[in-house]
Amino acid sequence: MARLRVINLGLPKSGTTTLGVALRASGLKVADWKVRKFQSANPEVARHFLGDLMYRGYFETGDPLHWLDEFDALTEINVVGGDLNRWPQTDWGLLSAIIERHPGVKFILSHRDPEAHADSMIRWTNLGRKRLKMFDVPGLPGKYGREPADLVRWIDGHNRFCRQVFAGNPNFLEYDILDEEAPAKIGAFLGLPIRWWGKVNDNPADEEAEPVPAAGDSQDE
């Protein structure tokens, strides 16, 4: 039987951590946003961000998963902060390289209503208030991202991008994080019973801003 590998294409605050916890509880080895120091004995991998490791593999070897072979699932693959600005889920060249080298990989798009999603980004630490405005994020360049409507358009555009490039691909599933049937749909898609489902990293409206993370800092998005 072919090895099950899963990559989530969802943007920050689209239930990425919840998906990671669910897949981990269901028996997969999961990396979410960065490889924690206890997750790998390889110093080239431990404490490094998934987005950076994917681009390193892509440009050094042609295989975006070269440095991540020990993981079954990657549930948030972007990083923005410090000196890093990596968005593999927006890069068709990188994604197509994964498909060519790992044809059985399952791609998931976690998403939510774009307006609610943008609001959550704005309220989450300094992600929407500062970090997305500091970098030329793919699809959100330069001065854009300062208004909630900019984030809504960017989020909607990313979802449309994923639907277009994976149209007709049986290894692609999208789900709304508020869909009560989401765990059943994910389980059927992966052929794996989802043994836990809930909500992680809730985002209260009065959450205070936090500093911009350096490249080695810990953060859960």
C-alpha cells in the first residue's frame, strides 16, 4: 500500500492547527508551521519552518519534500515574520513538483468565509495588523493588505487558485471549517478514521498583539 501523505493548502487562521491535531490523533506524524525540536533528530530540519524547508528542497534537489520525508502530514506550510516570507501553497511550480515526485500526495484546502477569515487574521497576534503589511506576500503585494477588504480579496483569490489548479484532481479535497461533516469528509478522502475533531487556537476578540516573531521563534497559527 502506498504511503499516505497529506499537505494542507489553507492560509493561516483556516483551522490549520485543528487539522494537525486531528491528523496526529488519527495516527499520522504531523508537522504544523515548523518542525519542533523534539520532532526530528536532524539539525537541518528541527526548529526550521516548513515553508523554508520546502523551498530549500525545491531549489536544492527539485523535491519540495526532500527535507520532510519523516512527516506524513504538513498542516500549515507558510511562514511570514523575521526574515522569512514563504507561501508554498501559492506556488504552482513547487506544488507541481510535489505531484510529479510524489503522485499519491493528498492535498487539502481548509477554508472559511473570507470576511470571517480576514477578521480572524486581523485579530490574531500581529499577523494581519503588521506582518502581512511588511512583506510582498504572493497575491498581496506592496501597499495592499492594509484594509480588511484587501485581505478578503486575497483570501478569496487563494481559494479560487487552489480550486482552479486542482480542478478534477481526485487527490484534492476542500472543506469549510464550520461544516459539521468535515471530519467525515476528510476521513473518507484519506481512508483514515478521524479520531478527534474540535477547535484549537481559538481567537477571542480582545486578543492582544504580540511582537513580530524572529525566524527561530515559536508560534502557533
